[in-house]
Amino acid sequence: MTTARFPDGFLWGGATAANQIEGAYDEGGKGLSIQDVTPRGIMHDRVAGPTADNLKLEGIDFYHRYAEDIALFAEMGFTVFRFSIAWSRIFPNGDEETPNEEGLAFYDRVLDELEKHGIEPLVTLSHYETPLHLAERYDGWVNRDLIGFYERYARTCFERYGDRVKYWLTFNEINSVLHIPFGSGGINTPRDELSKKDLYQAIHHELVASARVTRVAHEINPDLKVGCMVISMPIYPLTPNPDDVIAVMNADHANLMFSDVHTRGYYPGYAQRFFRENGIVLDITDQDREDLAHTVDFVSFSYYMSICESGDPQVKADGAGNIMGGVPNPTLAASEWGWQIDPKGLRIVLNQFWDRWQKPLFIVENGLGAKDQLVEVDGEMTVEDDYRIAYLNDHLVQVAEAIEDGVELWGYTTWGPIDLVSASTAQLSKRYGFIYVDRNDDGTGSLTRYKKRSFDWYAEVIRTNGASLEAREALKV
Ligand code: BGP
């Protein structure tokens, strides 16, 4: 047993995204989003229109089964549930003047269900699901008009749900646009044709939009808490060579610029240098500067892995690292999808973020994507997912250490508390859930839900506010 101490009122739960669970891609007046044309996942090229092999079109049918699923979350004792609103349910094309009432009503019903079970909603406004029309007609966030469309959408949500939803996130993993311009920023220009100038102009528009709607939320209701959401990624030097440490510093700057701007309200000096040296002259208006000054209430982030960096171009080239680049860490094991498992990295990143910004933090994604085997035990179908329990246990032990270190942390939501469609690969076999969903990569399956062994384990963690976690040495290679 550990002495893990989580503060009273610590929020425990799980996180999802509309496009990975809802399905019903063309029901209720919904327009198409960029997810409806990326059947192989957001790391891969788009296709012309929706195709039958795209698992996201049906998802796990949360659109029709939300009440049953939320009841299962309540059974685990969730006190928070993170989900996203599909922008294209509210504004099907993204640039309309008035919202789609049927879309708004769907999220009313989801909120009713959460309220019934006393679960606090945590809502992402944009989770990799830009309306397709905005990508095709405007080239997504490259175009300044997106700021206005997004503001209208966010305002609609704050006005409609602001008295029931306190916690809001503006853009999921906003720093991912560096790697996936279409999936993250709705930028239709193919990646190899996109100039650095256009990419950073798009980033600038997103940062301004995020800050502007933070102000709007506070104007509508000063009690609302608005956070940014970034991919966290502790980066270690591959060796003690100072060149490797400089490589780490540069990689950190590229990632942390997004939350630096969100928390400080302006571009830091290292970003100005990067723009200067790359001939990037951004179009920044006085209004933009004023908007950016509206900083976030908290910083939220996903955590799955750490990476190493090297200053040696040869090592970097050879070292096919994790999905987000970098060089593999020779001391760490990896998941079946090659994501390196590093519980202590979570403590490191919590301290780094807290020391850097002194803003409350929220871990809004963490978990293990793994292939599960459905088996029968005592007449019940289940999954004996001890590997998932070990992963989550070891990460949470490090979270407790960070809290001990003095980090202010509001809550923890595991990624995919119920199996869902993977963002990077669009597979269902990359499962994260405490709840198994009977659906296969070829689209077959009954969609029936089954509790895995981790279901009761997580319920116990929540019931004891972390006291049931076990301090033990994390997995070694
Ligand atoms: C994050 C995304 C999520 C989610 C998660 C796991 O990057 O915010 O949408 O899917 O990663 O990734 P994957 O689904 O690719 O395993």
C-alpha cells in the first residue's frame, strides 16, 4: 500500500471524444467533419467522402447508448466525465449564422444523464473534429475567418450549457497541429505543400481564438473555468552531451510554446527568435494581442509517453522513435503500438508544468492501448487486463508523488474508459477501456458492453480516493 494522498474533492473519471464514440455521423442534422474522411486515422491522408470502412461513422454508438454508458461510469464512481461536443452537430458546415437545435438538444440529454448521477462534465469544444466544410472552403485555421466561426460556436455552447458545465477545454492537444495539420487544424493543404508561415499563422489563429473564447466564457459566467489542452511529453537527453541537452531545449520550446502563450498571454522570446530565423512574419493585429492577454484558468494535458532527443543528426535519423518523433529510450519498455511506458515521466511533467506556469493542472488523458481477449469467467464475459491495471496503478502512484511535491492538480481522467475508435490508427482493437465493447476492426460485433477486470479496480481507486494504489517498481525492459 502506498501513502498516496489525493486532495478531497479530487475529480476522478474518464475522457472521450465525440468522433471516437458517438457514431451517428449523419444523424440529427450533423454535418461532415474531417473525421468522416479519415478512415485510417488522423495520421493518414484524407479520402474524398465517408467510406464504409471508417469505424468512426458508427463509433461505439454512444449517440444512442449514452445513458447506458454513463450509468456504467457512475457505477465506477466517476465524479467527472470528459467528452467533446462535435462542432459539426451544432454548426453542420461551421460557417452558418444559427445553430442546429437537434445537435444542441443531444448534448442537453447527455448532460441530464450526467446530472442524474452527480458526474461533473468536462467539455472539449474542439477535439480533432473541425467541420469538413471549413477545411475545404477555408483551408481550416490558416484562414482568419475561423476565429469568428469558432467564437460563435463557443458562445453558443457557453450560453446553452454554461449553467451546467463549469470546466471547458478549447482545443484538444493544440500542439499536435505541428504534426497533423489536417486532423488537428482542419488544414486541407497537403502537409508537404504547407509553408511554415501558413502553419504558424494557423497556430496563431487558434491561439487567438482560444484566448478570445476564454474571455467570452468569463463574460457569460465568471465561475466558468477554461483550460488549454496540450500533449505533454517529457523529453530526456539521450546522453549527457550538452548538444543533446540543447536538442531537448529546442524540442521543449516547440511543444511548450502553445501553453506558454496560453498562460502568459504573449509569445516568448524563443518563439520570436524561431519566427525571425525562419523568415516567418505573422499577421498579428492589435485586437489579437488584446485577445491573447486573456489567459487560461488551468492547464490540462494528455500523457502517454516520454521521448529522448539527440543533437547528433545521424542518431536522430536512425532512431525511429515514438509517434511524435524523437529517439527511443533504451531503458523503457513499449506498448504493442510502440508507445514507451514511463510512469515517472508523468511526475516529471507535472512538476515541470507546475513550476513553469503556477496554474492548476488537470490530467485529461492517460492510459494503455492494448489488444484485449474477451474470456468467460464464472459465466460472465470479461477481460483479465492486469497489464492495464499495472499501467494505470504505476502512473497514479507517480501522480500522488507529484501532489506530494506540491503540484496543484484538479483531477485525472483516463483516456477511453470505454473502448473506442483510436485516433491515430482508427482501429477498435487498440483498446483503452474498463468496459469492453464488442466491435471489431472489420466493423462486425454486437456493440454489447462487458466489464473488464480493471472496472472494479478503478472503482476501488476512486472509492478510496487513491489509497488502494500499490507502490511497486514500474515495468522494466
Ligand atoms: C490523443 C487524442 C485522443 C486519443 C489518444 C490515444 O492524442 O487526444 O483522441 O485517441 O491520443 O491515441 P490513440 O487513439 O491513437 O491510441
